[in-house]
Amino acid sequence: TSGPRHLSKEHAEKPRVGQVHDETQLEHSPTEETQLEHSPTEETQLEHSPTEETQLEHSPNEETQLEHSPTEETQLEHSPTEETQLQHSPTEETQLQHSPTEKTQLEHSPTEKTQLQHSPTEETQLEHSPTEETQLEHSPTEETQLEHSATEETQLEHSATEETQLEHSATEETQLEHSPTEETQLEHSPTEETQLQRTPTEETQLQRTPTEETQLEHSPTEETQLEHSPTEETQLEHSPNEETQLEHSPTEETQLEHSPTEETQLEHSPNEETQLEHSPTEETQLEHSPTEETQLQHSPTEETQLQHSPTEKTQLEHSPTEKTQLQHSPTEETQLQHSPTEETQLEHSPTEKTQLELLPRRRNWNTFQFFY
């Protein structure tokens, strides 16, 4: 009598298969603290997020897209026919055999209790949200953006050619081999019951939405904005000085080296014959000259002239004052610095030979005979 009673107690104390699976999941599931410790913060995300300039640098232009876009002929040649599609389509029998039943779906669906236990609260979210100060500290400045901006040469060097694109483009055979069939799609597609079980209810949504108070607490104030705005001193520090401008200004030697010589000017000057050939005749001038009617049609009337003439008020408003004229007038020092010296004038003055060479050459009219 004692033997069967002992066996019945063991049988009653054994948990179900679903309960054992849930307990092992809860033991090995990470807690909220470990999740928050190992989750990346917004600061690290902002540091490693690409800026708009780098995105624009590496984005292909419209010309390269049009050059590398496949034509309609190549698309039609590589498009699969209806026969190959019908051969690879699964039948209804194989779909019904591999479809999961409702029992297995209900056993593996998570309950609402486990979802609420593992959802993070609003307090933990607010504790780990980065402040505006840390965001502004890690924001890249304009100098670093300009340093890392790629030039057109580097873009052309890194742009992929058509050959490399064709080498790395997958053929139709490899696409068909790796494309999932309808059977595997139906096997892994969730049913309506599992979708309804996993959708959050209105109560959980309202609990997780931030309130207006938390939004106002984290909104930046005007003081913080003024603190991080660049001052006039920093702007003046980054403005180029006159010394740097003078260093990069071309010298007289470079100007003389790149100035065209008299020989090249004489070679490229048109001769009298080419001028006579290309000069318009009187007939063409009379044909293209506007008539009196067209001139009267396009001449502005007195009303339009009066409408578009500026009034005295607008003239006085836009006339520069004496202060602005004095501010923008060059001083005597700058005039003396930029005035050419006598040596430079003598160097650049044309000699008698060059003046004689540049005079228009007269034709020898004795060689031509005119008959009237």
C-alpha cells in the first residue's frame, strides 16, 4: 500500500514541461541592472554617429548613379521567366505539413507577467539619459569638420568603378540559391494569436510615455544656450590676419612669369583678312536692325518710369553716412604700402621695340590694282 502512494506523490510534485521551461528562462534571464550596465549610452552613440558632412562626402552623386545604373536591356536579360518561377514555387501540401500548430504557439508565447517584470521603469530611463552639457562637449566643432571633409580627389579615388561593381554583384544563380522559399516563410511567420499576445496594452503604453514635467526638466534653458554660443573673441581669433593674407598673395615675379609674352599675343591676334571675312555686311546689318515700331513697343512709358524711379526717402535711407565713408576709406599708410614704386613702374613700362611691334602693320597698297 505504501509503494503506490509514494509514487503518486512524486508524480504530483513534478512540474509540467512548460513550468520547467519558464523557471529556467527566469534563472538565466539578465536582470534590468545588468542590461542597463551593458547598454550603450547616448553619449557613445553621439560620438560614433557619422555627421552630415561625412554622409554627404561618401554619398554617390547623381552622375555616378546614372553611370552605374543597369539599363532596361540588362534587366530584361537577367529577369527570371515564368517557367523557372513555377518550378521553384512550393505546393500546398508542403505548406500544410510545415505549418506550426496552435498548441506549440501558445506554449512558447511569453505571458504578460514576464513582460512587465523585464520592462524598464521611467526612473531608470531618466537616470541614464545624457544631459545637454555632455552632448555639447562631445559635439564636433567646425574646424574638425573641415579637417575631416574629403576633397573631390579623395571621392574620385574611393568611388567604385563599374568593373569592381560587376565583380561584387551577385549573379541570379546565387540569388536564387540563397532566397528563402515560401515554405520557410510560412514556417517562421507568426499567427494572429501570437501577434495579439505580444502587442502592449494601453495601460503599459501610458505608463512608459514621459510626462510634460520630465520634458520641461530636460529642456535646455536660455542660460545654457548663451554659455555655449561663440563669443566675438573666438570669432576674431579664427579670422585670417593681414599677415597671412600678404603671405598668400602672389608676388610680382609670379605675375610676370604667368603673363603672356608679346610673341604669343601676336600669334593669337586675328589678321586683317580674317577680320574682313567675319565682318557683317550692310545687308545683314539692315536685316537685324530693329524697326521704329519695335523700338516704340519696347520703350518704357512715363508711368512705368515714375513707378520704378526711387524716391528721395529711399535715396536718403540707402545713402552712406559720413561715418561709414570714413570707416571704409583707406588710410594714407595703406595707400603708400600698395602704391607701386618707381622701380616696378620702370620694369613694367613697355620699351620702344615693343611699342613698334604692337603698331598695326600697314598693307603695301601698290601690290593691289583697282579698276573702276
